Amino acid sequence: MTLQIKVPVLPESVADATVVTWHKQAGDTVKRDEILVDLETDKVVLEVPAPEDGILETILKPVGAVVTSTEVLATFAPGATTAAPVAKATTAASPPAQQPAPAAITPSARRAAAEADVNLQNVVGSGKGGRVTKEDVSKQKEISTTPQTQTTAINLNTPSTSESRPEKRVPMTRLRARIAERLLQAKNSTALLTSFNEINMQGVIEARTQYKELFEKKHGVKLGFMSFFTRAVTEALKNFPVINASLEGNDIVYHGYYDIGIAVSTERGLVVPVLRDTDTMSYADIEKKIAEYGQKARTGQLSMEEITGGTFTITNGGVFGSLLSTPIINPPQSAILGLHKIQERPIVENGHIVIRPMMYVALSYDHRLIDGKDSVQFLVTIKNFLEDPSRLLLDI
């Protein structure tokens, strides 16, 4: 009996997906749970596995096709061990570039190979168990690219024949296009303002230094700064519920829960996985979840549920060296907190100039809903919590 390989059911917020990579070709024998095809939405890459052992009979949607929820991608013969004659002929007629790729490859390696036009069959994996990584793809590209090939590529991609002025034109990924759309939406549909403050990070740094070894030994995860900020933000949101709210038409929706998005930069673009119910999470819970999300983001394994929703977002440009910036809110949320580089600066304490590790923080907010007074006091509350971390423990 022939089965249909269909597009997974997509959430209401995702209209369609694009076929980006077929890992198996018509006539290939596959095992249960082997990845057949990658579909890219404007949020995540979805992997469609084989339902059981069998033969991939026909591919109905080629690379580049736009597909919708539950649309048929291919036909599949379960239990079969030999391809049908037609399927064999199709496979034989396929160009070498369409040969099946190794199964043990990371999602980031697959995407890198597709973008660089590298045949994964020629790539030797250096990862665990021979797994092909993105670095392996990059090495293969360097090996296979000769000076003549580079010259040809330059001539094809630029209007000028001069090799000193190369250009390269590539289409935007769906994620990048979606990011651009949402940023423009936020800019054009909100009254965006930003308030700034600075935080003396001495107290957090001392607490982290004192307890980081015990923390890691007990919980199996490192104690970072983000857990302090997440806890401080959560407590501050309790004091200023309007900043945890959102606008729906002429209604203000006050959320009685705290779902904090943590912006993560990936090769495909910025994604925002969400920590659910942070008011119930310990420092260890937060650090573990952030580490899990970071790993999933790097390998393209974040699920749709993990990046959907959120009532407030934290973004940390400081990890890249940013000293000051104005983040853009993530609609329908009404505010976002931007963290920046910790830098030693001279400040005045009790009439004396001292050197302290200081961080600028920025709160961008929708002024239609949030007044300047609330935004300033919200930042001051976060500042007070972090400059004296014991306040978080004593809830004062």
C-alpha cells in the first residue's frame, strides 16, 4: 500500500513553507525516522521523517516549491526493499548533484551545503560517528573551489568583468524575510520610544563569582548573567503589569503569566525562544532552559511551539560588544529590554570617583500603551534588583 508523505500541520500563524532540501531521491530505500526532506517556514526549519522502512517512490514537490499545511510532498511504499523500475529509471536519469546525501549530517551543514552548492556525498565527516558538520562543508568548499571557478562565479554574478569589484546575489531566506517584515511592522504600527539607564554590575559579578562553582556542581549548568536579568525582569513586570500587556484593537490585554522571550542569534537570523512561566522558575531552571534553547537554535532544532508567544523579550547585544542600542519590540508585545557590554567606567560613589563594571540597558516600548513614567520606573526597579541581588531573594 502506498502512503502519502505530507507537510506537517502548520500553526495558524504560518501560512506556508518552502521545500529547501530533499535528502532522499525517488527510488531510494530509507529506514524509519530517516529525514526525507527539509521545509523552511518563516520561523523554523521542519524535518519530515520517513514513517517506516520502505521506498521513496515519487517526489511531487521539488526544491523551491511553496507548500501548505498537509499538502502531499511525495509517495512512499512501506516495507518495500526494491525500487520499482520506473523509480530506478528516474534515479538513473538524475544528475550527479541530486544523489542522496549522507544521513549523518547536522541541519546547519545541510543548509550550508545548499547555499554553497556543495555535494554532501563528497564531504568527509569529522564529527562524532562520522557526522558531517558545517565546518566540514566549508573545508570541502575550499578544496573544490579553484581560481578558475572563482573567476567564473564573479563574471556570472556581476555586471562588470572586473575581478576587483565582485558581487554576489542570493535570495533572502524565509526567516530573514519574516524578520524584515516584522521589524517594519513594529516600526510602522507602534509609537516606539526608548528609555535608558545604567546598572552597576558589581553585586551580580560578586555573587556569580562566589557561587558559580557550587552552582555548576549542584545543577550541572553554568551560572550566567541571563538568569539574574530574567528573574529581575519577572519581578519588575509584577510591579508594572502594563509592560507585560499587549494591545488588541482598542482593548488592553493584561497577561497574568510571565513568558519571557530570549533573543538568540543564529546563522539564519534572529530567533526568540520563550521561557514559560518564569515566575515559577529557579535560577537553575532558567540557565538550563537557555542552554537547551541555545543548542537547539544552533542546530535548527527549535520547534514552532518553543518560539511562539511571549509577553516580553530580552535581547543581549553585549555579547557582540554593543555598548548602546535601541532594540525594536517584538509585536504583539509592548516592550523589549536591551542588554549591552559590561565595561569598567569611572563613577561617583559617596563623593569619590571609583571604577565599576557598568552596563547600559535600554527599554523600547509602545508609547500608545506605556507611559514614560512606567518605562523609567520599570528600568529603575530592574537596576535596584541587580545592584543588590539579595532583593530578589527577599522579594523587596
